[in-house]
Amino acid sequence: MPVIAVTGHMDLTPATARAVRAALDALLAPYPTGELTGVSCLAPGADTLFADAVLARGARLVAVLPGPSYPGPGAGSDFGRLRAAADRVLVLPAAVLDDAAYVAANVELLALADELVAVWDGGPGNGPGGTADMVAAARAAGVPVRVVWPSGAARAGR
């Protein structure tokens, strides 16, 4: 059963989120119902869109959380809903949700993945543990990367 992990931007505009969700649905459509596992940290934006697309396919969802306090007190309802729907939840031991915690979560995602889907504008990263860093790590590890960035896509505030 193929295992696909996700990385991507959190700050998608509403129109971009709709276009990305449609692109993710199309990307996952060739997989027969139940013959796929999706792996996500369940962060807002790309991770949540991917997790919803995986569940809509009737596939298994594995959540990898950087630490017990993730995502923090401001988490929206999507996080709780998706965590409850996950077939498996891996909670890493980070006491502090810093760059090292997110890098560790990325390492775990890549260890599980046959492929990485990156909802990424192709731009440089803003530090360790981010989307560009994850794409570079996947490529260095020989994990195939599929970039999803629909025409006209944009990030909020950019």
C-alpha cells in the first residue's frame, strides 16, 4: 500500500486552498479506495487539505505530531476532527515546539513515506522544518517529490 506524506504552506489564500484541494483530489484519484496511506502533521493549510483529501478517498490517515503540546491552544476545529479521524497518531516527544521539533517531525514523515507531495510555491524557505527544507530533505533522501502549485496560486499576505 503506497504511503504519501505531505508538506506545504499554511498561508494559502481561500481561492488557492480550493484549487489545491481540487489538485490533491486529482492526484489521489488513481488510487483505489482504501489502497493508500496519507501522512500529515495536520497543520492548517496544505496539511489539512491533504488530510481531508485522503479521508475523502477512504484511505488511511497517519498523523505525526511534533510534540504533546502541538498544535497549541489556538488550534481550530479541523485539527481535532482530523486527529480523531486518523487511523494512527504518532506524538513525538518534543517539549518545546521549535525548529528542531519540526525537523524531527519531517524526519518521521520521510521515514514513513514512499512519496512526498509538496504544496509549495518553489520559493526559498524561512528556516529548518519548513516546506523548502522538507523538499530538500526528501530529494536528498531519494524520496520522490510531487509539487502541487496550481496556476494562479498565491499565499496570503504575499
